[in-house]
Amino acid sequence: MPARQPAKPRARRNTPEARPYHHGDLRRVLIDAALQLAAEGAEISVREAARRAAVSPGAPFRHFPNRDALMAAVAEEAQRRFRVEIEVALDQAPATNPLGRFRAFGLAYLRWAMRNPSHFEIISTGRYFAHGSSTELTRDNAELIGLTEQMLAEAADQGLLRSADLKRIQIAGRALVYGFARMNLDGHFPRWGVEEGEIERMAEGALDLFIAGIAKP
């Protein structure tokens, strides 16, 4: 009788657990999907982000147990991108000119907010989630506030400012850039006779007017 051939091993059934996972960084993919949803003005949810990322509805919950967790991560990513814009602008501004740096900071804020309105909405309002729940956002905002405080303190030390009330100047500057960005987001400028192509120039002019108002002649 011919020798028995050894039995072939059974092929493993390709269960969902055994399937290779094609997204190397699911967390990043989901954040990008949620940012895209925000850019489109669509409702953001963990399940919709999963659908955009082409993964199973349950997969995101390994990283984001709920919508608040996802939105916190989205806001932190939007803030990171905003911070890059600020740092690039400050790197290009003269280190010895604190008012020039203050202007560069404000202009970078305005340009980023106008070019990324949905991201600005996420990090500037409480519509999507409670900002205080993100330690990273809280720390980053405190650092940015500290930067403006430092620039104004240096300007005061150099005798460049009309007023010694640095807190009032700081808050007025914040109100200007936030208010202008908000007007743009809410579509106010057409009713003020400002065309789409003129808005950034108007932002720069408004900021220059503010700087001229706080600086000694």
C-alpha cells in the first residue's frame, strides 16, 4: 500500500480579528475625517467619522469613547495647526520689535481664522464641546496669552505704548481679531460693502489702525 500522505493543515478562517488592519494610524484618520466634516459644515459624530474613514462603526471607539473625546482631539489638532501659523509669523518678525511681533501675531490669527473658518469655529466657541475639558487646549491657550503679555510688556519697557494698562490693551487686541474673524465667519462683510477679495486687506488695515492707536507717536 502506498504510504499515507500527511494531512494538509486546515486553512485558517479569515475572521474579522485575523484580518489585517489597513489604517496604520486610525486615530489620525478619524481626526482628519472629522476635520473634513467640519470644513463641510456637516454634523460631526464618531460613526460618521468612521464612515468617512471607511472603517467599521465600532472601530473608532477604541480611541474615542464618545463624541466629546473625538471633538477634543479635533480641536487640539486645529489648535496645533493654528499654533504653527503663529510660530511661522513670529519667526519672520524682528525679535527686537515687540509691537511688530504683536502685529505679526494678530495678522497670523486673522489670516488663519479667515482661511480655516470651520477650524476657527471649533477652537473659539463652545458649540462642539467644553473647551475646559481639554488639558492640552487649556495649556496652549495660556501659552498664547502669555506670548501677547510678554510682547506688550517688552513694548512698555521700551516706552512704545501710550497706556500702561497692558491688560486692557491685550483684551482690546483680542476683541479686535476675534470680532473681525467672527464677522467674517458669520458673513457680515457684504452688508458693510466689503467684497470677498478685500477682506484680508481690511483685516490688515484694522489691525494697523489698532497698533497706531496703542503706540506712542
